[in-house]
Amino acid sequence: MNTTLIDTAGLQAAVREFSVDASDFETRKRFLDLSDADARLLAEMQPMIRQHAARIVDAFYTNVEKYPALTEMIQRVGSNVERLKVTQRDYLIGMFSGNYDAAYMESRLRIGVVHFNIGLGPRYYLGSYSVYFALLSELINARWPFNGSKRLRAIRALNKILSLDAQISIDSYVLSLIGSIRATVTDVHAGVSAQASAASEQAAAVAQTSTSLEEIRETSNQTMTKATDMASAADQALDEGNRGLSEVEAGVAAIGSIRTQVEDIARNIVRLSEQSRRIGEITATVNNLAQQSKMLAINASIEAAKAGESGKGFAVVAEEVGNLAEQSEEATAQVRQMLDEVQSATEKAVMATEEGTKQVDHGVALMQGAGATMASLHKVIEQTAIASQQIVGSVRQQTLGIGQVADAMNDINKVTSQFVTSSSQIKRSVGDLSGYVDRLKLSGL
Amino acid sequence: MPNYLAFTVADMRFAIPLERSEKVVPLVALKAIPKADACVAGVMNVTGVGVPVIDLAIRLDLPEKRPYSLATSIVICENGGQSYGLIAERIDGVIGVDEDAIELSDLLTADAMPYLGMCRGRDGQQVLMLDLDRILDIECAVLPPPPLEAASA
């Protein structure tokens, strides 16, 4: 037999399961009533069998070759009929050894394991035993044609040994099947458990992620609110900045007009000063004339006095002229005083306007400085407004993305819990299967 | 009644005989005369003639000496054919003097006092009548220089 077909571990497991011990074996034989007498009888038949073995085996395999499923199987396991025939001959001959002990048991067990491994179902090899029975009973009939009772005993012995073989083979096939199922069940169980625990872990991780996502969502909502607030604050600041700018411009214009007015005032003052200077010149001239007139009058009165009587009228005229001159002098003195007052007043006014102009210039400079500051502030506010709008946009995007991730997480969560549920179901089913298998084992092998 | 020309110098009223007064001119820049008497303020040009000008405040050693303003005049008078100028702060005009009303003549003409006496002006104020001979005589030791070329009147 092809040794690779023998799963040594499986065989050993089967052997263990099978509990190959003497008591069990003896029980089997007793049940079948396979006595020592039967054993001796079978041993007696062995030479005959040996003689006909090849023929029987050929007939056996002629039958086998009728069935394509079997020939396919033989090809699949890389064997051929000739090799199998050799094995079968040994098998047949061994069946009539007369020595049915633990070694015999083990060899029959082996057969069952191999059959399981190659997938040869009970249908065919159990069927084989009846084929063999037909062929071998012919031989027995031919051997003792006249000894009916011996013939009967021989047939019975053959039947028993065939039954024992079949029994053991079936048992080992079933046990291998069980073992295989068990192994599968264990694997599935382990796999499901691993998956279930992995799924639980995943569920926990997903739950954690969902929580974190919720926190992130909350935070991003807050950020969005803040960004929106900032954007509206920036808009307000922009409006105020615009107002401020226009106010500054108005202020600069107002100051500009003040300056123009002040300059006009200054020009008027200068003109006034000029006119009073001219007045001063005129009064100086008048004063000069008055002085000369006075002098003239004095001299005229002197001459008039010297002229005596004839000069009296002249003296009067001279005195009048003198009086007029004096009045003139007084008048010009008053005018002079008034001009002095006007002069000092205009000087003060000029100084004031100069001060005013200086302050206006200062004011204009301040205003222009304020205007520049406002303009740059305006720019900053504009940029802030734009930036905050961008922030709002990107936060919205983020929120959207987080929402999608959260939804995906929820889906995963659902799937995972479904998976956990179905894994439990599988576990239960596997447990049930294991139970059935146990029952099967216990059900009288 | 003889006429006198009255004028004021350093708050004091003086008068000189009208016949000896020529005219009144305004104060002009005077050219100083070195080595002249202290009372000679300088020389002025009157119609091409050099006229020495006397500061009466110094000549009479008046207590209220003070600098002169542009309103000051110079009274041109003559003495012995020579014209002289007397600085007058204010010309009070011509007054008629009653010779009988002259007061304190004895006191004021005593010794070398250059007064003729005291009379009353139009407003009743006391007016000292100057003795021109004496006033202008005393400083006759210094003769005025020839007429000036530069116009100063």
C-alpha cells in the first residue's frame, strides 16, 4: 500500500480512539462467535486460498473496472490495478491466517484509514466483502462437496471473518471521519473564536473610534462656530473700518478747509497791516505839515507883532493857523495811537494765525497718520475676514469628512455586531455538531 | 506895551524882547564845536549863515535838564549883529509886557544875573525876562566858525 496514503497521525488517533486492547478485541470476536475452532478452520483453508488468490483477485478487479468512479479513484491516488492486485492477494491470504490478534486488528484498521483518505466510501468496500464472499464460498463448496456440516462451518467461519474485517474497517473509516470532522470542528471553532474575539476587539475599537469621532465632531462644530463668529466679527470690523476711513477722509478735508480759511485770514491781516502802514505814512506826512504850519504860524505872529498895528489882523490869522496846526497834530497823534493799537493787534492776529496754521499742519499730519493707520488696519481686517472665511470653508469640509467617517464607522459597527452574532450562532452550531459526533462515537462502535 | 516872545525851557518860562527875535525854526541836527563852552549845543546853518545854538538849561544851570524831542524849536535872536539860537521846548507865543508890572527887577538884575525881571504871561504864569546881552555876551569869548556847507536846516 502507498504509505503516503496513511495519515500516521490519523491512524494513531484512530488506534487510540479505537482502544485497541485485548479485551475489546476479544469482545468483538465473542460477539461474532469467532472461536478458536473457526480460526483453525480458516487456517486450514489458507493453502487453498493461496492457490486461488490470483484468480479471485482478478475477478474482483474485473468487477471494479466496470465502475468509472473506482478506476478514476485508482488513477487519482497514483496507483494502478496491478499493484492493487498484489496487495489484495496478500490481504486475502492474511484473512485466513488463523491468528486474529492485535497485529491483525491494526492491519485492518490501517485499511479503513486509507479508504477514508482516498475517499473510498463504504458502499464500495463493504460491497467488496460480499463479492469476496461469493467468490470464496464457491471455493469452499468445491473443497468439501460431500461434507455438508464442514462446508457449513467453513462458510460460517468465512462469514465471521469477513464480518470482523468489515466491522473494523468501517469503524476505522468512521473514526477517521469523526477525527476529520473533529479537527475541522476544532479549527472552525478556533477560527470562529478568533474571529469572534477579533470582532469583539474590532467592535470595541470601532466604538472607541466612534467616540473619538464624536468628540472630534463636537470640537470641529465648536471650531466652526468660532470661525463663523470670527468671520462675522471681521465683517463688522470691516464695516467699522470703512466708516472710520471715510470719517478720517472727512476730517482731513475739514482740516484742509480750515487751513485754507486760516491762510485767507492771514492774507487779510497782511493786507490790513499794509493799509495801516500806509495810513501811518500819511499821518506822518500830515504831522510834518502840521509842525511846519505851527512853526510858520509862530513866525507869522512874531512878524505881525513886529509890524505893530498894521500887523494885528495878520496876527489873528497867524494864531488861527497855529491853532489849526495844533489840532491837526493832536488828531494825527490820536490816529498814530490808534494805528499802533491796530498794528499790535494785527501782529497778535498774525502770530495766532501762524500758530493756527502750525496746529492745522500738525492736525493734518495727525489725520494723515491716522488715515494711513486706518488704511493698513483696513487691509488687515480684510485679510482677516478672508482668512476666517477660508477657515469656515475648510472646517465645513472637515466636518463633512468627519461625518462621512462617522457614518462609515457606524456601518462597520453594525456589520461587526452582525458578525459577532452570526459567529455565536456558528459556535453554537459547531457545538451541536460536536455533540452529534460524540453521540455517533458512542452509538456502538 | 513892548512885546516879548515867550517860551518854555525845562519847565521854566522865559521871554525875550520881540524886536530882537528873528524867527523860530524847528530843531535840526547841530554840528558840535570842539573846545566850545558847555552851554553851546552846536552850530546850525540858517540861510547860509552859521548860527551857534545855546542850551539855556546848561547856560542857566536849570535843575530840570532833560533831552529834547523833535517838537523842540530854536529861537533865532540877534545880539550885536550876530544871530544866535536858543533851544526852546515850547513856544508860548507873543506877550505884551506892562513895564510897570515887571516884578523883582532889582533882585533879578543884581550882580551878574542875566535877567531883566519877571512878568506875567497870558495865563498869569510867572515868566523870567532874559537879558540877552548878558546871556549871549558871556559866551562871546568863543566865536562861531564860518558857515557850514552841509544843509542842516
